[in-house]
Amino acid sequence: QVQLVESGGGLVQTGESLRLSCAASERTYSSYSMGWFRQAPGKEREFVAVISWSGARTSYAESVKGRFTISRDNAKNMVYLQMNSLKPEDTAVYYCAAHRATLGYGVTLREFGSWGQGTQVTVSS
């Protein structure tokens, strides 16, 4: 199982930017699609973005399209989430996750089998 560690969260004001990073423990991570999910207080965990193993394909939740960008550097075993024009409703714990299947691709929680511990993002109004 891939071990994942997120970093880069923090407290920002509306309209500002943050970049989240996710470090993976295994070289084989490059065979997996990687996703970002978030969970706000009192809400279910939800999909944010996913990137295919090669980086050629990405998908985003409608709420973040045009503001967030997911990317990966397979040489460094890293995945990133660039978040621009942040809004108070983006406040949540953000989780990095690896797809269960090599070369698989999807946007639902059950398709992802390895999860990081999460990093808090707070956007003040």
C-alpha cells in the first residue's frame, strides 16, 4: 500500500492561493491515478480532483474547475494541488489518495485505497 503524506495547508484570506503537496512512499506510485478529496466539518468527504498515472488526464469537481489545478512529478513521487481564488467554502481537510488499481482512473471515494492523514485548509472571509 502506498504511504501518502500531505503538506501545505494553512489559513488564508478569500481570493488568495495555496499549493498542497502529497509525497508518496513508493516508486510504484507512478502507476496509480492520484486524487485529492476534502471534508468540511459536518459534511461527507468529497472529490476535488484526480490525475491519471501519466498526468495526461485530469478531472475536477465543478466547484473547483478553473480555480484548482492538479499535477504530478513522478520523478519525485509527488502530487500537487494548486488552489487559486480560494473561497470560504473551500475550507476543509484535504486528503491525498491513490487509486486502488494500477492504471485505473475514477472520481469516487471507493475507488481509492490509500489515504494520507490530511491537511487543513481554512479560508477566511
